[in-house]
Amino acid sequence: METRTAFHKHLRDIQDEILVMGSMVCKAISSSIDALKNRDLNLAEQVINEDRRINHKRFEIEEKCVELIATQQPMASDLRIILAVLNIVSEVERIGDYAEGIAKIAIMIGDEPPLKPLIDIPRMAEQTIDMLRRSLDAFVSRDAEAARKISAEDDTVDQLYDQVFRELLTFMAEDPKTITRATRLIWVAHNLERAADRVTNICERVVFVVTGKMEEIGASKY
């Protein structure tokens, strides 16, 4: 009984660390967009430097999972949770990489005059951050139904991306001098769209933990 109690305590600690990592990544996304909007190169550099801490957090969690497997002899259902954790932290770390990429684009843009007011891109970021936070909460609470609903919201991000893409293509067609600036903003939107896709992957892992079945959820109908 003591062994099982110790196992579940270690597992709760690992889940807490996932939430910490998720908060770090949400902050990175938000800060990268702020850096882009405000031409804040110092903030962009902070996001890039912070990505090393996010990577380190992933490795810490992975090491704890390996130690748990080696020392606690988890049962099949427990092992399923640990495997999900390993996949989830990989997805969260990758989302952090997308935030780092946006920060690097902000530095590339530098003090160039803005091509257009940023409206839909920040909306994409807000939606992605909200989805990420709730997907990790759904994992901790083992809420498969919430995970399915969150995954379906990826359509909203996809629609915003298509809107941004079409608008920026129009800019490029009307004035070839805008091509470089427009292309960089397309890169930003693409990073956010991919980040939301990663959240869907996290949601699939939540469903896997609860049901024991791997299935594709939230397939876009858009």
C-alpha cells in the first residue's frame, strides 16, 4: 500500500510540473506576440533565452518518468499515464519552440514599419494559449469530454490562419514591396496554427489515458 501511495504522490508531482511547464509556454507565446506588436527586441530576446528553461523542464519531467518506471513497477493503467506524460511534455516543448520562432521573427522585423495592425494574429495566440491551458487541466482532471471539446476549437485557429493568409497575399499582390514583411507575418500565423495542432495532440493523449484507446479527435470540418 505504501508503494502505491508513493507512486501516486510522485505522479501528482510530475503533473504539477507539467502545469508549470505549460504556464512557461503560455507566457512565451504571449510575450512573443507582445514583442512583435511593440517592436520590443529585448522582450523577444527574453523569450528566446527562456526557451532553454522550457527545454530543461521537459528533460526534468522525462527523467522523473523514467525513474518512476524503474523504481515503482507501475501497473498497465499507470504506465499509460506515464507514456501520455512523455508525449505531452514533448508537445508542450514544441509549442515553446513555436513561440521562440515568433520571437526570432520579431527580431528579424526589427523596427520596420508595421504592414498592418495586428488583430487576427493576437486572436490566434489568445485562442491557442487558452486551449493549451485547458488541455493540460483536462489531463490532470482526466476529463476526456473537455479534451474533445478543446480539440474541436482548433477549427477557430485554422479559420483565423486562413483569413490572415488571404489578407497578406492580397497585400503582396497589390504591392510587391510588401512581400518580405507579409511573408514574415505568415510565418508567425503558421507557427500559431501549428501550436494549436499540437494542443489537439495533447487532447488525444488525454482521451487515451481515460479510455485506453488512441484515436484521432477534432478532425477539421472547415
